[in-house]
Amino acid sequence: MPPASVAINEDALERLLSSVAVTIRAQHRIRPAVDDVVHLGTDDLSIVHVLSGDVSLTTGSGLPDSLAPGDALLSSRRRPLQLRVSAGSNLLVSRLSWAPSASHLADLMPDTAWICGFDELEPAAAALARHMGVEPTDGCGLGGDVVICRMMATTLVQSVIRAWSRIGCAPQGWPARTDDPFLERVVSAVEADPGRDWSVEAMATVGAFSRSVFAERFRAAFGISPAQYVAEVRMRAARALLIDGRGVSEVSRELGYASDEGFSRAFRRHTGMTPSAWRTRGELAAV
């Protein structure tokens, strides 16, 4: 648990963790016979878990000079890192990408996160990681079962984020998008029930604002209007539901659209694709 001076938003954290979805770009073990250097670029979401040995980091990274066995590191694609791996070490390197349904999470991630003693904080996930990346041909050592490998990688990412947020490293109130508890109450309500008829008046009531004060404070905090925010949340939910295989009409009704045609127009305006094309894209990504 974090120190008393650092409080995380447990409800927002639960929503974030439940939204995590990743695809595997490359996943393998590093077991160098001689000292080696591993580069973490800016085109991946990378998770490193040290199983044994000695791993040091590039100076000036804002991280500790070295990672000990049991430590984990998250790098979220904003700056390159170099890991110097001593001969005989053993570490898992997972290079991942956010799935389309979870792309909005990228902005909430820290540039880098060091989790000291990850194996003690998240023993189940650490045990799982020992079976990942064993066979370079399939990325997780389970005979090429892509679905299971992706589920394992998702669990690892969820566990790393949860451990980092609960050891006092996350900013106050993270992962809330605003430090205004009344606006955060509105955001939480919209994300919990995006299909509700969210008029500006309804949102203002949830936050205990007058209509005009709410609209002004919301735009100042988020840079968009309340209506634009509701549309973004609905489209985010729509992308996730379609990738899960839900039908267009079912998603349209669940998200409060008056017609399939109106939903399809809104979806295409936000994504450049029809809902059916997006669902097909998700089905292909799962193969």
C-alpha cells in the first residue's frame, strides 16, 4: 500500500486495469553468455522483469543505477532506454503494443516505472512471468497459443501497473484526469454508464454544479466540451465492444444511440472506419 501521503483513486485504478489490453510485438528471454546491451525503443510498451543476475541502466534516466533480481521495469514509449545485462543474467523482455480498445491508456502511463521487489508485491504475476518468453518462436512457451500468450502479457502489464501505483510512486489521485473531486465524480459516472442520456444538465447535477459553472469548469479542465467528452467515452466503449465481437445494433442500443445509422455515422467520424470494419480488424488481430 502507498504511504498515507499518497492516495490513489481506487475506482479509477480498477477501471484502468479492467481496460488493459495488449498485443505482443516480441517477447523473449535475455540470457547472455557475455555482457550485452538491450535497447528499449520508443515504439513499444515494454516490460522488463529481472529473474536473476545484474542489470544496470543508462545514467540520467531518473531511475536507479541497477535492477535487482525480482525487480520490474515499465517503459511506455516516450524515451529510449539502454539496459546493460551482465553475463549469466536472466530477464524477460516483453515488447508490447496497446490494443485499439485500450489506446487511450497510453496517456495515463508514466514514462518509466521501476517496481522494486515486484516478485514480492505480485507473486502470482512474477511466477507467471517465469513461463513467458521461453520459446522465442511463440513468445510464451505454450506451443504457439497466441490467445493464452496475450492473456499472460495482459496480466503482467496489469500487475506491474497495480504494483507501481500502490508503492507510492503514482501522482496524488492517479489515475484521475483532474484534481477536482466534483469533476472526477462526473467523469466516473459517465465512464461507468456511457449509454445514459448525458445532457449537460444531468452531468452538472452529478457534480453538484449549476449548468453554466459546470460547462465552464469542465472545458477549462479537459479542453473539450462535456458533450465532446461523452462522445469520446462512447466511442472508446464502442471500439472495445466491437472488438469483443458484439453486433453493431447491440452496441448502438447499449450506448444510447437512437439508431444504428446515427451510431455508424458517429463511429466513422471518430475512427475513419465503419463499425463493421472495426470489428473485423479486431477479429484479425486476435488470430
